[in-house]
Amino acid sequence: MKPLVPIDEVTIFYDGILSEPQLNHPECVAIDQHGNIWCGGEKGEIFKIDKNGSTMEQDTTTDGFILGLTIDSRDNIYICDMKHCTVFRYNMHTKELIDFTKTKGKMKSPNFAVIDEERNCLYVSDSVEIDTPAPGIWKFDLTTGEGGVWFDHIFNFANGLELSKDGKSLFVAETFANKVSKVTIDDQGNPSTVEDVVVLDGIPDGLVIDEEDNLYICCYEPSRVYRINLHHPDTSFDLIVDDPHATTLCHPTNGAIRGSKLFLANLGRWHISAIDLSNL
């Protein structure tokens, strides 16, 4: 399959290999209301890159290991921390950092979180361990932080999550099942059914949905990004970009869309990549 975007058209939005502080192996990106890019580091750092990609600063740290980030409408960042086995909440204005879910000793590896503001809840994937399929989706109240396992379906390393625009489906990257699954949410907010969306020849990690209901799938290995239209999943499947040398894209894990650009974290290197989607 020929990629729609040649790798030489993918840009490096921010190169942090020699910056101070260094952007060390970002696993996730999230975008705030002002267009700034937030990402995490391997020592618990939370970095803020300005919207033009010209400067980066460390805003706080959990002293852990950062996986997924997501931002709500009140500028709170929800931070999945693998070392502390919990989800922190950080307010970018007050600089308050709290242990939001208090799940150390309960969750094994909180990987990614998505916000459902309509239902006032946070869905979190628990990857558990490689080669240890287990119940992988938790749910927490956005006000109190209280919650627990929401769906006891067995996932093979539940990783990236994405909520459909209508809030009726939760998409899950099952990394070591090499597929993306869809969990249907009923009118009471409970999981109803689960089905395969697509089975891949790569290892899926992160998921992003655009305004046209295209689902972008970031593959950790090989270093590539796929796209499937959720209205026509049986007939629309594209390879957006592929990097056989794993340099511009190097184990992309998660992404976020701002305008016509898809920003990607590269766990294998020290930079954030950007893909222009306007001509696709």
C-alpha cells in the first residue's frame, strides 16, 4: 500500500534532542485551547511547547513515567503515570497537581484517558502487562475522581482510546491483538457490545478522530499511521505515512489534531512530528 503522504513531507514541529530541557522520548501529545502542545517525558516531566513550536518549558513533574495526556475544557490535564499507577490532574493555571484517581495498587498500568464531559466521566485504559490479557477499561467521575473497572471485557493490552463524536462508541487500540476494537455505550452510559473495527499488520498504539469521523491509527511498529473512515469502515482504509527508517517518525505512539495538522509523539526519539492533512 502506497502512503498518501511521502515521508519527506512530514515535518519536525519541535526538535528537543539538544534543547534545554530535553524532550526525552515523548509518549503522548495534547493540545490546549490556545493551540499549545503538551507532552510528557520519561522522568515524569510535563512539557509545554508554544503553538508555533519555537519554545518549550517544563511546567511540572510527577517524578514518574508519563504515558497518555488529555485536556478538559477547564484547562485541567489528566496524566497517566505508569510508575505511580494512577492518573494525576494538573491545572495549568493554578499549577495544582493532585493524585486524581488514587489507583496505586489497583491499576497496573494506566495508559491513556479520554474525557466524556456529557457524562462527567473519564475513561482510562489499563494495559496491565504484555502477554497478560485482562479487563482494561476503567471509568472515573470527573468531579470526585471515584471509579473502578467499567468494562470487564478481556483486552490484549488496552492502549490508546478515542470517544466518538456522538459519545456512543469508545474505540480501543488493542496493541498485542493487532487491532482496534469498538465498545458501544448504551443510553445509561454502560458498555453494551464490543466488535473489531480493523485488524492491522502493525502494532497499534494511539487513536485520533477528526471532524469527518476519520480514525487515525498510530502504529508503534512499523512506524506508520493508518486512517479509516468510521462511516465506511469496510471500504476506506489508507496508509497515511510510513517511515521505514524510523527517523522522522520513530515509534509514533499518540497524536492530536489542530486545524489541518496531525501532531505525533515519537517514543523512540526526541521530537514532535507534524503531518499536513489538508490535501488528503
